[in-house]
Amino acid sequence: MNTDLNLIFKNLGIVGLDLLVIPFAFVTLLTYLNRDTKKFLANGFGINSELYLGFIGIFFHELSHLLTAILFGHRIDKVRLVKRPHPNRSGADGQPDLALGYVNHTWNQRNWYQVIGNLFIGVAPIFGCALVLLALTAALIPSLFQGMLTLIADPFSLDWSGFFQSIGGDNHPVIRWTVMILLSLNISIGGFDLSTADFANSRIGLIGFVIIMTAITVLLTMGNLASGFLKFITAAIILLAVVLSYALLVSLFTNLLVRLGLQIKEH
């Protein structure tokens, strides 16, 4: 049995960085950027512009909530994956109905699995939309997708030369990149934006998740079994970080484009 405290804390640091710090940083930045974009769209071009320009993202945002809620055994009460907002009507909370989609679910507060599930349900759209972008990359820009797999082959020694060597070779890169960027813009506007309710739901399951991952990491380290676990989660988070970095660039470009459009409209 390995009781090296330095190794235990080192591995806990890697797990915390991979599963908490890096995802939280991306979630925060993507939410801030895309909320800002939606605000400018709604104020400058009407609330329906969010629906027209982001309906694919809205669909996958709510679908991610739905599938994750089902996975964690939550009861699904009402679902609308995409809907038109009705600012002149009142929603269930008595406020104007501005929702573009929703998944209403309930859970057993005595069931630890369902409680922890709230963390994953709350942040599911970030990961769900990232998976959609990854699938689009594999379908439209296969050389880039292959480069990403090459990059993470050894997550603790990233193969950047292999990554750049894999890029290139598509028959119609301009056409494919155009389609990729247009779809990415729509997914960015509608999908990468967590609501206040999403963050509130996530906090419910956070403590339980941290306790479980801490216990797993300590036990695997003490049993000299942590290397494969750490390699897997680090490779996964690096792949996610590459996709979400692209999403951040797209979100920033979208934000600037909407601001420019609003300036042109006002003048």
C-alpha cells in the first residue's frame, strides 16, 4: 500500500485541475460571452433573433439537460427542446415567458445518486454542445479531428508536432470550414450559456461529487492504480479544452459580429 502523502496530494491536485478548475473556467467564460451576445441580440434585433440564430444550439442545450436527467434517474415533468418566447405572457414563475426551451425535472433528495446528478445536469449543455462540435469536426474536418487524437495520445507529453502534421489534406477545406463555422456560430449562440437555474442545480451535487472523486483518487493512489485513471481523465479534459477553446473563439467572434451589426443598425 502506498501512503506517500506527497503523491496523494499531487494526484488530488491533478484531479481537481482536470475535473473542477479547467471545466469551471470554460463554463464561466462561455456563459459570460454568450449571455452578453444574447443580450445584444435581444436589445438590438428582438428576442426572436436568439431563436432564429441559435435554434440548433438551443435544441442541443436542452437535449443535454434531458438526457443527463434521465441518466441520473430524475423524473421528467415537462420538456420543450425549442420554443418561441412570449414576453407578453407570464411563465410559471410569474415573470414574462422568455424561455427558448426548458426541461423541468424532480429528484429524490434522499437518493445520493440523483442528488449528485444535479451537478452534471446543470453543466450538461457545455459538454453536450462540445460533443456536437467534436462530431462535426470528425465529419467535416477529419484531418483536424485526427490531429486532436494524436495530440492527446500521451496527455502528459502533448504531441504538438504530430497535431500540426495531421492537419491538412481535406479535399474541400474552404467549403467544409464554411459549413463548420456557420453551424458553430448557431451552436455557440444557443447552446453555450448556462442559466442561473443551471448553476443553482449544479451546486446541489458539487459537494457529493468532490467527496467521491477525492475518495476514488486516494484509494487508487494507495493501491498504485492511479496512473491509468489520471491519464484517462487528463486526455479527456485536454480534448475537451481544445474543443471549448474553439468554442470560445467562435463565441468571441459571434459577440463582436453582433456588436458590429448593432452599430451598423444604429447608424
